[in-house]
Amino acid sequence: MSEVNLKSFFEKKISEAITQFERTIDCKHTEFDTLYPYMSEQPQFFWYKRYVAWQELLTIVKLSTELDVDWEYLLTEKQAGYVRNKVLDAKVLDYWYDDVQRIKNEEESSFNEY
């Protein structure tokens, strides 16, 4: 693989991992739900699938860092800080989105309910 292809490959994978993680925050369907449909009835399932998506993001970021592929520009400064700290806690889930994004997501969510 050439360097340009490697860079674009990892950028795409990071973007996909970010989307997957954000879908878990928003309690939307993910690939994990498809793999384990029987798990959705378990109360701990939502935390577990968030953890899995978070680990996927951290793994891709780690590989990107080792290969000198910039990933931080794909996130806000606050989000990149959460990823650098590698700890998934309620604060990350509560404050992942900035206020503008949060309002937009809430509007989209309420629009999709009807």
C-alpha cells in the first residue's frame, strides 16, 4: 500500500469508528446490535456496546498514531482529548458533543420519531 492510500484508509476507518461510537451514544442501531440481537434485552447491553465501539475507536487511533497518520483533526479538541485520555466514563458520554452538535442531534432525533 502506498503512503497516500494508507493515510486515506486510516482516515476512513477512524471516521467510521467515530460514527459507530456516536451511534452508541445516541442509542441508535449499530453493527453490534446486528451481531447480538438477543443482547438488546439486557440492561447492561447499551454500556457494553458503547465500550466495544470506544475500544474500536481507540484501537484504530493507536494504529494511526504508530503509523504517523493524523487523526485529531477529525474530532473536536474536546473529543480528541477524551480519546487521548482513553477513559470512557459518563462525562465522555454526556459531553462528547458540543452544544451546537447536541442541539442538532436532538432536533434530528425528535424529527425521526414522527
